[in-house]
Amino acid sequence: MQWEVVIGLEIHVQLSTKSKIFSGASTAYGAEPNTQACTVDLGLPGVLPVFNGEALKKSVMFGLAVGAKINERSVFDRKNYFYPDSPKAYQISQLYYPIVGEGHIDIDMEDGTQKRIGVTRAHMEEDAGKSLHESFHGQTGIDLNRAGTPLLEIVSEPDMRSAKEAVAYMRKIHSIVRYLGVSDGNMQEGSFRCDANVSLRPKGQEEFGTRAELKNINSFRFVEKAINVEIERQMDILESGGTVTQETRLYDSEKNETRSMRSKEEANDYRYFPDPDLLPIVISADEIEAIRATLPELPDDKCARYMDQLGLSEKDAKALTIDRDMAEYYETVQQAVGDAKMAANWILGDVAAHNNKNGIEFKVCPVNAEQLSGLLKRVKDNTISGKIAKEVFEAMYAGEGDADTIIDKKGLKQITDTGAIEAIIDEVIANNPGQVAEFQSGKDKLIGFFVGHVMKASKGKANPGQVNQLLQQKLKP
Amino acid sequence: MSTLDKSDVEKIAFLARLGIDEQDIPEYATNLSNILDMVEQLDSVDTDGVKPMAHPLDAVQRLRADVVTESNDRENLQSHAPEVEQGLYLVPRVVE
Amino acid sequence: MHNKTIAELSAGLKAGEFSSVELTQSYLDRINSLDEQLNSFITVTPELALEQAKQADEQRAAGNAGILNGIPLAQKDIFCTKGVKTSCGSKMLDPFISPYNATTINKFNDSGSVMLGKTNMDEFAMGSSNETSWYGAVQNPWRKNAVPGGSSGGSAAAVAARLAPAATGTDTGGSIRQPASFCGITGLKPTYGRVSRYGMIAFASSLDQAGPMTRTAEDAALMLNVMAGFDPRDSTSVEETVPDYTANLNDSMAGLKIGLPKEYFSEGLDDAVAKVIESAVKEYEKMGAVIKEISLPTSNLAVPTYYIIAPSECSSNLSRMDGVRFGHRCEDPKDLNDLYIRSRGEGFGTEVKRRILVGTYALSEGFYDAYYVKAQKTRRLITNDFNQAFADVDVIMGPAAPSTAFNIGELTDDPITMYLSDIYTIAVNLAGLPGMSIPAGFVNDMPVGLQLIGKHFAESKLLNVAHQFQQATDWHTKAPAAFK
């Protein structure tokens, strides 16, 4: 049988506010356990939540960025369940009236086409604490620093049909929240987490199959792997005539398998009801428009602009705009150097390659945008050749200084003095009489041989354009 | 008429993580059934088109400025906690 | 000295007739010698009280004493008090020494008043007789073996017995007004949102409201002047300016329009209580008020509506009592669920468990719309009734409770009849209105309370109406024989 894969994602994005969603405790990552859990975060008797307006603003920004309807009236509900990382035994969330309604984004498919993925809704809620399973005499330790960190849960339509599409969707959402500055999107620190609902159905069938929910998959790579192994698992079950159980499963990246989380299964009755400690959140059309006015240029718009105004190819424009930091880096270099194509080639080439190799993000790239501009300007003004520039870049990346310092120190300045180049050419011609004869008898391709020798003899410093021109003159029969 | 039996009470008690003595269950079942009968008087009230009322005053949520106002008070907050080690609250092992 | 009101004590302190330390010590002595008979305090804090009294005297000497400076008060054990046990009448919180102060406690501290201790109450404020307290029942000072009412039974008994000049209470369905009625004192439940709920352990968040329990309306005004006001820590508190509640106490009753809901004088009301209320109303007529019969046709929906909304909210509010971060924890839990189930099973009493179960059921899948949403709708109908009535009248009057205080143990096996003892007070909470109970007479030597209900934020009007009654009558000055 031919199976069709159906995937929907729930992405939890930590909103980058300074204080928590319902308390004045700090949201900074990595503090000593429970030092950022105040009376409200601990759910002590008598405490009450007060809503952080910045969480609202950031949620609305996201909604506007995905073309969604912003609900002028939204309500916080309590989701009741007992778990030690949930100190009140309920999570404040939004079930019935979320802040963000239906929207959509477009993802790029491998064949170069685009596909529209629906965003069902996005709602605000509070993050839970963390359970630490290191042995405390066989007990679990609870750290509530994270409890109350604002989250935006973005729920997609079940519109994705492969793990690759799911990853493309996730990357796009990641890119948007980073552009908007509503989240740092840091996946290692858990600022951007994903649950995937995966099911299979016979091709052509309209009705969905039974789904499994994969919990907490925290990297793009793992999302793809987790979904693929889950697809295989379900296919094995269905092919052998079995039925898939609706359940929550955890992806084990070491074993590359998913396994059932029975602990989350028992008696799932969350008894949602409106939180009586909080009042309805009301935002006017004018306030929404004021937030819209603050939206930065988003990746799709930026990409279009790079193609239209800077003349970049679609491929380059897309690659440059997926990450906001990279796009900002690019724009700084492009403006300083005045060569859109050259800047794109360098950034997508050497800079990206070095960053990837070293696991470094553009924001903290050891060669910052100003420094790279300094280097490229020296190529533009013929101080060095493109080839030498790569050598200089290596040195810059290794922290040896800026371009001019390195060029000076290593004596890499290009030879543009015609006399000096002629001297080298004369020597090369004198040493290769056979090739000279062949060239003069019409073997034009041999020009490369002469250029190569001249460049080699000049240790790469001769200006290649000049070399070419002078060689043509001198080799004329 | 709602009549709750023993297994209903047990199910609700588990949802609420509430220990109840076995011998008290019948009495809870009776009392709960009576209370439910009492509240079911509302069934006969016509509430078509009535907007549910969550709060006595039709107020809206005030927004707090995004400012950190709390500082580390762990020692005070944990001074009477049942079981704490290295700043963590301890619970029986959680299996995922 | 113990028969003096706050206003009188404040004048005495100001005139230097006695110091706060002396005053505080005299109340501590009374508590020490008399509370054994009543059990109105869960915790007495003599050292803290004397320390606060000393500071108050110093403040006064320095020339910055407000009206409550040096006045000893009792706080219901529902308010979190830093460094002091805050039990809420429950074994669950018997080990809970609060690490922070409720806003109300901070406000009283700032006023320079003195805390004598924490008063007994129904467990988590769930009860109408104070019998559900883990610390035992409270006696009504007017008759041995009668209940003081609840849930603020300890505060009502302490004030009636002159163990404190005044106390705080909280009222979710009548928990200030019904015990005030049973104990013959003045109790005010303000408009929802008027007094901060921060640090007041929540029973039903959309209904709970704190207020003063005093011997006179004037004292209630002085207390409310301290308690009322916007609190940035409580989203449901209201940013409405706080008037001086003593300013209008002496306004005339001439032309005041009083509504008497016919539903409050029908079946279920004790005849003798009805007579007391009727004669109280006549008193107002004498003062020039205009009496009008009105109807609140949805009155019969109040108790069922309340017994869906309050248990639903409480089932969720009390879930945080899980034995992990504070409070009672069972011995040697074998796993996580065992920790929850036993800690909560051991920590909560029968009535609290009953309400948690009702609320859990009402919110559970498949029942939510039929119970909770339905009750939210009937809640609006009840509120609409009041709004309509207030188009024609200034104040609504009626009994605070259908009878005088019943006996300890009389209704404990009959939860529904117990619930019905709040039949006249519950609707006021559902609508979020201010309400008072003031002493209006006696039936068989037991006090009867007249309930006054006002429009939203009409506390000044209620206090004025109550004060004028107390100028014309002396019911509020009567003290129980054993505690004169």
C-alpha cells in the first residue's frame, strides 16, 4: 500500500522578555537552581499572577508576521495536571480564546516550488520548571527557575507531508521569530522546542490516521530523524496489519528510536477553565496597528529586495536571508564595499564555511562585518588579489588582526608596477621557448600556462589582470 | 439526576490526587450525588444567549511592565520546604 | 478598656491615657484567660505584638501616628504573615511558616497597628460554622455549644468576646456577614476587587474578598481606609480611588430608597428573625427612608450556581498543596502519585475534599459546559437582577442568615442544609457587590444580623446607612454576658 505521511507541529518559543510572564523574576538562563523562582513562580499559597505586557506585544508581532488574525480579546485558561515541574499543578495557557488566530507561512520545497503551511493558532502560556534526574538518593530534584518563562505555542495545520517539509517549516518559524526579535531561538538552551504529531494514511484517503505525538525534539536534525523513524515505526505496524496507538512518544537520539511515555498518558483530563486570577486581555485595532508599524523587514521581503534591487540570484538571496544575523552582516558588508555579488559570494562561501566548521554563529563571527568589508575593499582597489584575500581571511579568522595589518605584516600587497611584472614575464618567456612557439603558432589556450608561471614566480602577488594583458602583448609574434 | 458510584468517586479522587479512606467512599458518593442534584436545578433555567460571566466586574487585564523586580530569596523561600537539597526541591523519582 | 471601639481607643492613645504596649498587653491577657473557652485563635503572637506596640508608641512619640497606630487587631489565619504560621485552618498548612506578607498584612503593618494573632477559621474558608477547622470548632460567645458561623468564625467570636477590638475576615459566600450576624458584630464584605487578594490564600478567586469585622460601622470605615486600594500584585484589584470611608457616615437617611427583596422574606426564613429584620427596617422608616418591595427572581439560583463555581475554582486553587515546596508531606512516599495522594489525603479534611471532588467533577471532560459554563451564565442572570433592582433603590436590605446560630454538630452530617445557611449572602459574592451585616436585635438571646447590600463601590453608602442605624439603636453595643 502507498502511505501518505501527515505531520503537524507544535512549536514552543520562549519569548525573550526580561521578566517572567506572570512575575517579576528574571528569565536569564543558567542561574543556580531556584534562585530565579519567586513566590509567584513557586505557587506559594496566596500568590497571584500579573501579566507581562511585553509577552503580549511579542506574541502579536509574531501573529502579524505570519499574516494571522490577532484576537482583540483573548483569555488565559488553567490546564490542570499534577507534575512536580508544574508548581501550581496547573499551567496558565490559552485554550478557548488564543491571542493569535489563523495565519500561514510559505516554505521552500526541494524542487524549487513553494508550499503554504497553515498556522492554526498561537497562544501564550507559562513554561514549566525542570526535573533533574541525577541521583539525589533515588529522588528527582526540581528547579523552578524556568517556571513562568513566557512561551508562545505555535500550532500548525497538519499540512506537512514529509520530515523534510517539517524541518523547512520549523526553520522558517525559527527564522521569523529571530527576525522579529521575539525570541533568541536558542535551541541548546531550550528557547525553541518542537513537538510533532505524526500519522500515516493510505494515499487518497481523506480521513487522518491515528497520530503519535513526539515530544520535545530540540534540533532541526533530530526533528527530521525523529519523524523519519516514527514514520518507519508506524509503517511497520500498519503494513503488518496492526493499529497505531494514540500516545505521546519520546525521541531517543542516541538509539535513534521513539518510545512511549506512559507517564504522560494516565488520565489526561486537563479540566481547562478560565483562570479567575486573570482578566481578559484586550488589545485594540489601533494598538495592533502600532505594533505592526514596528515590525522589521521579514525574510521573504528581504529576499525579494535582494533579488530586485541588488541583483542577487534567488538561491543566494534566500541563503542570505534565512538568518537575521547573517542578513544584517551581509547588508553591512554590501553597503561598505558596494558590490552586492562579491559580498554575497564571500559570505556564503568562505565566511559561512568557516563558521559552520567551527560551529560559530554570525553574531559572534571572529571576522565581523566591518573587518570583512576592510578586506574586500582591498580586493576592490587591487591591493590584493582574490586569491591572496582568502589567505588574509584565514589569518583574520585566526585572530591575527585586520586586513591591512596582515597584508602589511606578510607583505602580501599586490604587484602592480608594470616594470616589475614585465621582468618576471620576460624570465618566464626566456625559460619556456617551446611553449612560446606553440602559442605563437595558434595554441591560445597556453596563455593559462604562462599566467600560472608568472603568478607562481610572483608568489601570487602580481595583479592577474595586468599579467594577462602584458603577456598578450609580449607573446605577440 | 446524577448518581455517582464508588468507581466515579475513585476516578475523580485520582484526578484530584486526593487520598480517601475506602470506608468513606460510600458517604462521599452520597453527598456528592446530593450536591449534584442540588446544582442541577440550573438545568431548567433558560440561558440561551446569556454571555458566561467569569468576573463580577467587566474589567480587563492590566499589563505589567517588563521589569525584573524580584531577586534571589531562595534561602527564605526554602526554609520551611519539606525536602530540599543543593537548592532543589526533592520528589520521588520521576520516570519518563 | 476592652469595651471601647477602635475610634475610642485611638482617642485614648492620642490623649496619652494609655500606651499601645499597655493596651496590647491587656488584650493579650484577655486572650490568655478567656480564649480557652472559645478557641478563636489558632496562633497568638505576644512577642511580635508587644514589639509592634513598642514601635507604635515610639512612632507616636515621634509625632507620626495615624489613626490605627497602636491599635491591636486579630488577623484571620488566611492572610500570609511572614515568619508566622499561616495555616488557613488546615493540617495541610500547619507546617507553613509564610515567607512573605499578604498585601493586607503589609498595609496594617504600615498603619502602625498591632497583630495579636491569627484567628481560627473553617478549613481553607470552606464552611459556615467554623467546624471544619483542623484546630477544632469555635464557640459562639453568646451561647456555649452554638457555632460562631463561618468561615471567619474565629474573628467574629474574638471581636464579640472583646478579645480584640476588631479583626479581618474574608467572604466568599457570606464568610464575613454570616458569622458577624451569628456573633452580633459588624461585618463588611467590600466590592470584589476593592481589597487586594495578594497573600490571602485563595478559596474561589472570582468570589473571595477580604473585609473588616468590627463592633461598629465607624470602626469598619477606619479599617477599610487601611485595607482598600489598588494592588499591582493582584490583577483583579481595581484602580479606583479610595475615598475616606468615614467622610459620609453622618449623611441623613431622609429619602434613602431601601429595597426589600420579597424572595428574602419567604419560606426558609425563621419567623422570629423576620420580625427582627422588619423592626430594623421600621427604624429606617423613622429616619425618613423610603421602603420599597423589590424582586430578585433568580435568588433561588444563587446556591446552586455558587456550588459549581466555588468548588471548581477551589479544586484548582488547592492543587498547589502537593507536599513538594511547602506544607504537609506524607511519610516515605513510594512514588510521585503516592506523595500527592497521601499528602493531600492526610492534609485535607472532609469538607475540603468534598468540594475538591465536586469541582474536579464539574470541570472534567464532558461536564464542563453543563456545569461550569452553565453556572457562569446563571451568574450573569443573578447579577442582572441586582443591576435592575439598583435602578430603583439605593440599598437592598434583608436578613444576613435565615436563622440565629445553630448548635455545634447540628448540621455537620447535612452539607446541603449547611450550604443553605448562606442563602442570603451568596448572591452578593456572585455579583461582586458590597454587603454588610450589622446587629439588629436578638432572638432567644442570640444575635440577629441585618444585611445591607449596595451597588458596586458603594461602601461609603453602606457604612453611612449602618452608622445611622447604630446612632439610633444600641444593639451593636451589647456584649455576651461571659465576656463583658
